Amino acid sequence: MTTNIETADKWIENVNAKDVAAVLKISDRNIELIGPMGASAGHETLAEWVKNSGISLSTQSRYAKGHCVVYEQEGRWENENGQVMVYTFMEIKEGKVKRIARFDTLDEAFGYCGMSEEDLVE
């Protein structure tokens, strides 16, 4: 059985590789996507995002509790200089990412899902 951390790591790896089929395979058909430009749902929206976002994520730390993970990540976008720290929340059930949300601060991510520094995965 795959752990939530393994699923989240694989999801990020597939996004970085722009492997749409692999991302969709481990994403719930009705995945909810929450970001700075609002919320949307479904495989079609996710596929478009993977193809067009130009994002590359490098995970710095991982937090996990129950079905949820929060990743502190360095994000880079194609055709843009520099990078920014982002905080990615994922809800994972039965080996599939059901919900993903991006936050600008760790406190926002923790507030969204009820986690804390105590949930750091070593």
C-alpha cells in the first residue's frame, strides 16, 4: 500500500515532468484545485494546468496528518526569473489526490487543514 507521502511525492514528480497521464492516474476524477486565481475541479482542468502552468516544484519539507499533507516548496515557472516559496496542501484518499490547494504562507496552509510544526515528517 502506498503512503500519502509517497503518493504526494509521485504527484509532484509527475507534475514536474509534465506527465499528464501519470498525474491523472493518481488524481481523483473530481479533484478539487484551489489556487490564487480561485477554485476549479476535474481531470480536464488539471490536465490543462499540468500542460500550461510551466511550474517546477522542489520540496523542502513535508508535514502529514491523517489523509492530508502540506509541502513547503520552492516553485519556479518557465520564462520567469527567480523562485518563490509556496505551500501545497493535498488531501489523499485511497492512493489518489482528491484536493490540492496552494498557499503563500505555512500558517495559511496549517490553518486550512489543522496541522502544525509537530506534524513535520523527518
